[in-house]
Amino acid sequence: MSIPTGKKAKAGDLGEMQANFGKAVMLLEQFYRGQSELSETLGVLNDVLSQVAYHRENVIKTGQPELELFGD
């Protein structure tokens, strides 16, 4: 029986995360100079944090496989 583990990330997923990191840093720099809106800056920061959290949990799952009880 094969036991599911974390899913391998696609290059596009990692590229999107890297682009969002760059955008977050740019918006933070602009925000601290009063040139970026609070809502836009927080939105991008939340996106980056969500992406990082997803990949963190995915990496953890590679060492702690889960059984699928009901399929996808």
C-alpha cells in the first residue's frame, strides 16, 4: 500500500511565491514611506504568509505521511 506524502511543488508555484515576496518587500518599503495603501500591503503580506504556510505544512507532510480515508 502506498502512503500519501506531501505533494511536490511545481516550478510555477515557487515562482509565484518568489514574485509575491518581491512585491511584498516593495510594498513594505513604499508603505513605510507613505506611498502604499494599508489594505494592499496587508493583502500581499497575507498572500505570502499563506503560501509559505502551505509549503511549510507540505514539507512537514513529507516526513509524516497521511492516509487518505475518503479520497480527494
